[in-house]
Amino acid sequence: MSNNNSERFLRIKSKRDKYEYFSKGILAESLFSIGMNTNQAQTIANQVEEEVSTLNETQTKKKLVRIITSAIEKVDKKLAERYIVFKGKRKYKPSIILLAGVPGIGKSSLAVNLSERLEITNIIGTDMIRAILRQTISSKLIPEIHSSSYEAYKHLKPTLNPILRPSIVGYEEQSRHIIVGVEAAIQSALYSRENTIIEGVHLAPNLLNQEILNDVHVIMILLYLEDEEEHIRRITSRGSKIEQRGSDRYIEAFPEIRDIQTYLVEEATKAKIPIIETSESSKAIAKMMDTIWDRILKIDEKEKD
């Protein structure tokens, strides 16, 4: 494309006779946000730039959206529907995304990836909520919150429930305390209509308030890693990167971590919560985006009402 048609000269008329400049880079980012892969996003951004540059008159923002939507429809009508909602005034707020899963399966990395795609700046880890509780509640009062989720059972009094494994009982007892803070964060995000991602091991489906889980704005996904060797490899790699959270203690507690994962999968299955395997991050992200956007479209319908 010649310099005369460079995107920096493609003016788009917005409201009140003000002008903006078309940027295929920004357009590609928007397409990325609706779940389109990088190659498709760049191709469509180039196509739209070329089409807009051949038109004689300055385009309005509304006309530009129609051009973009038409280009997307040729690839995937479902993605075109998402784009219309994404560019709408309501911005499908709030979307509260809960990502549950045990340590070492790529949960935090996937949360960051999602935040970048969906332009969500508010990310909360349940470990952070636990850290706050540790500062305010004595270890003598609630000792189980002063340990890792997979070691909480070591601080429990003799349990009255012999059916569950000690690691699960300890995990549940710790999570019950953390869930209080999680639910407060969810309620705050709902009230302020702020898109939020909350990730952490303490998000047990059976412990969260059912009324919250049934809220259309709350989207919960359980992440898990099937292959044990891959799980160990990731834990080892994680420990080498974060010195203070060395891999040794994770490896020693690996059986407990896997027990908790099995427990979470069982509870998510009962609650009919989406379960996504994370061995291939690109596929996991694609499935997460599909799950989230299916709900976002429902939220959009609710916002219209």
C-alpha cells in the first residue's frame, strides 16, 4: 500500500464533527478480544484498511463498524456477533470470571492472557485474600489459613468426617475462610459494575454461595492438568523462577495437590461448571474465550432488558 493510503491518513468521523484516525493495530487488538486468532485478526485488519482507503469520502464510525462486521462475517458469523457486542455502549458489564484450579497448572498465566484479551485490568488472586487474612487473624485462632492449601490438614483438629481424605478436609476448612473474602470481592465488582478476574485454588464450586454462582454475570471455569508428569515439570519450572516458592515443597505435597484436583473436578462436574484442560495453553484459551463469550452474549441480552 502506498504512503497516500497509509492508515495514519484514514480519518474516521465521530460525533460532533470530531475525527479519529483508523488504526489497523487497534482493530487487530479488538478482534483478538473476541477470540479471533492472530493471523485472522491481522488479515481482516489489512482488508478493512484497504477497503476504507479506497473510499472517497471520510467514513463515519458507524459505517466503519459495518465494514468491519461484514469482513468478520465472511470468516465466522459468531465472531461478528461478538464484535457488535464488544463495540456496543453497554460493554457487557460486569463480567466476573472465576478461574479455579490447583497450583502449577498454568492458572495465573491464563488469567493474565485473558485479562489482556478482554481488556480486564482488575485481577484478584485468592492467595492475596489469604495473605490479608493471615495479617489480621492469629495462627492460634485459625491455624489452617497460615499454611498452603495442600498442607492445611496438618493444622486441623481431629475431624469428625472420616469419609474424606485429610488433605481434602484441610483444603475445605481453609477455603471456607477464603471464600468469605472472595464473595465480598464478587459482590463489590457486581455493585461497581467492574469487569473482574478472580483466580485461585480456593474457588471450590460447592463452597461458593449458590446464588452468586447462578448470577448471569458470574462465569466460573475449572482448569485442570491431566498429565502428572507435565504437572511435575511445570511445578519444577515454577519453583526455579520464583525462589521463595521453591518447587521442593510442591513436589513433596504432589499427591495432596492431585487429590485436591480430583476433588475439584468432581465438584465442578456435579455443579455443571465448565472444565478445561490446560496442557495446550492455546487450546485452553480458545475454549475459555468461547465459554466466556457465550455468557457475555447472554449478559448483553439481559442488559438490553
